[in-house]
Amino acid sequence: MAALRDLGGSASRKAIRKAIADNEYDGLTYDQVYSTKEGKTGTYSPFLFDFNFGIRNLRSIQYIEEPHRNQDIVLTKAGENDDLTNYPSLEQKKEIRAYWDAVCKIKLEK
């Protein structure tokens, strides 16, 4: 969130990831952001799992606009202006949990 704010409120996932690595937001080092591991189906980046879940969490509390493939991530007014001192607040945690519960329910119904 801080990286996206520092990038002017709109940036590609690649630019956000680079800003996180370069500025060590949340204590993340360059190596942590860009490291890869071998998995069952090939090489993957553990950071990208957390990053992509974080994007969906920010959307669930309306801090970013609906993300679309190959388009910039864009902050909403709330994402630009809210105080992040207590992020995520108890209310935000409830909203995020409700979002993931709904996603799981949809997947189970399929």
C-alpha cells in the first residue's frame, strides 16, 4: 500500500514489486521479493503469493479499484487518504474475512 502511494496511486504490479524491493517496505529485502523456489510444477516466487493475496485483500476493503490483467493497480480515494497506522483495523479484518468466505463458498458450489 505504501509503495503504491509512493508511486502516485497507480502502477503496474511489476513497478509496485520493484518499489517494495528497492525501499524494503515492511522489512522485505530485495532477495525476499525476488527469490524463487522449485515446486511440484516448476519454479515459483513465494512473495507473489502474498502479494497477490494482498491485492485481493485491498480490493475487498475498497482501497484499490478492481484489478485487471495487464493493467495498473489503482488506489481509490480511501486507499489514498485513510490513515494506515492501524491497518488492518478490526472492521477491515472482518470485511477481508467475509470476502474470502464468499470466495470459498463460490468455489465449493462449483
